[in-house]
Amino acid sequence: MEIDERKYKKLIIEIIAAFKKLDTELLAHKMVFEALIKPHYSDAEHSLESAINNPRIQKIMREKYDLPLERLLKQVDESVRKNSLLKWVEEWKPSGPVN
């Protein structure tokens, strides 16, 4: 069975993006909840948006999702190239005189 590399990579990207979005929102909710204990954080909606875009959360999410995704996509590319080369070698029918 052949795998459509483009579709496979798109699926991987979409799954990781969904996990990253959910994890980011969860971490942001946690930060807002902790911050709401303090009196100057009364606007939960604004606080949540600020927390989602917080550089600390963005760094955590990049390390947790973006970097592994980049490595995984690179492995897919390498695997496809290896399989393509293997298939080419298996199907190669040299012509011309024997050396």
C-alpha cells in the first residue's frame, strides 16, 4: 500500500495543531485561573487571550509541538526518499552492454 506523502503530512500537521491548540488553551486557562485570584485580573476574557499569547506559553508550545512536528515531517520526507530510491533500485532494468 502506498501512502500519499502530501496527505500524510497534512494529517500529521492537523493532528499536532489540534493538540497544540488544546494544550495552549489549557495552559492559558490555568494561568488565568491562578491570576484571577489577584484583584487586578477581573477581565477573564482579556486575561485568557493575553495568557494564550504569553511568550512563556508560546515557548512551551513550540518546544512541545512545533519542534517535534518539524522532526517528524523531516522523517517522513527521508522515509519517502528512501522508499523511492529502494523502489527505483528494485525496478531498475539497466540496458546496454555489461561492463
